[in-house]
Amino acid sequence: MRIGLIIYSLSGHTWKVAEALRDCLAAAGHEVTLARVEVTGIASRATEDAPLKTLPSVEGYDAVVFGTPVRGGTIPSPMRRYLEQLPALQGMKVALLTTHFFRPDWGSQQVVTALQDACEAKGAAICGAADVKWSGFGRGRKIKAAVEKLCQLF
Ligand SMILES: Cc1cc2nc3c(=O)[nH]c(=O)nc-3n(C[C@H](O)[C@H](O)[C@H](O)COP(=O)(O)O)c2cc1C
């Protein structure tokens, strides 16, 4: 399959998981593209509402994974605005990735629901989701589990 990993990541956590996912999917024989959603100017918390610099296209993929951190229980502004401007995703197989700091019901679950709603409103079929709680012990194991969960969807 041709799979696009479209990622917003400010401090690098979500990107790190996406790189591991890219390697796993490529090892399974998929054609994988890893692309960033970025704002113009210097990336920082203060500039997250700046105009988007990169709007990765979803054209040509059989499936897409959207990945993002959690921001106060909401989708960070760059990823929210990126999803809003997307064309119809009719029939597109979509999976979701979040990274977060607190327990899942302190923001991550709300973001997964919001991402699912945004993608389904465009006609996408959500095939699964995985998250990585960055805090606490066993981060490497949590990353591996999330990557394997997503990899098995395709
Ligand atoms: C302003 C702000 C708000 C956050 N809100 C939440 C939250 O509601 N729930 C949560 O679990 N983590 C929250 N986090 C933690 C980030 O989601 C987490 O560190 C994430 O892995 C960062 O991903 P990135 O390095 O890809 O940007 C917040 C972080 C910041 C800076």
C-alpha cells in the first residue's frame, strides 16, 4: 500500500513515534511517506496559530495516518487547521496517532474523538488509533506497542 504519515509535532515526541512507524511499515513492504504539518516562522507554542507553511497532500495514498500531540484536551491549532482545509477523504483508510503526557482520559481520548469526527466528516473510514503516554516508565515499550498496533492495521 502507499501510506502517508502526516504529522504535527512541536517538541519531537510524535515525530519520533512516526519515524518508528515508517520503519515498521516499510519493513512490511509498504511505500511510506513521512510528512510534517508546519507553521511559518520559528516553531514554538507562541506561534502555533501562524499560517501553515506545509500542507502535505493526501493525493495518491491508499491510507493515511494523522499524528499529533494533545493540547489541553484539544487538537493543536496547526493540525486542526490542516484537517479543516483537506479535500474530501471519501473512501480513504485513516488511522490516528497521539502522544500525550497525562492519563488518556485527561486529553488524549478527547483528541482521538475530535480527530475521528474531523476525518469522518470528510468521508474517511477510521481503521484504528494508537497513543503513547510520554510520561512514566517503559516509554520504549509503549512506543513499540503503538507502532505494532498501527502497523498491523495495514
Ligand atoms: C500547552 C500544552 C498542553 C498540553 N495538554 C495536554 C493534555 O491535555 N493532555 C496530555 O495528556 N498531555 C498534554 N500535553 C503534553 C503533550 O501532548 C505531550 O508532551 C506530547 O507528547 C508532545 O508531542 P510533540 O513532542 O510531538 O509536540 C500538553 C503540552 C503542552 C505544551
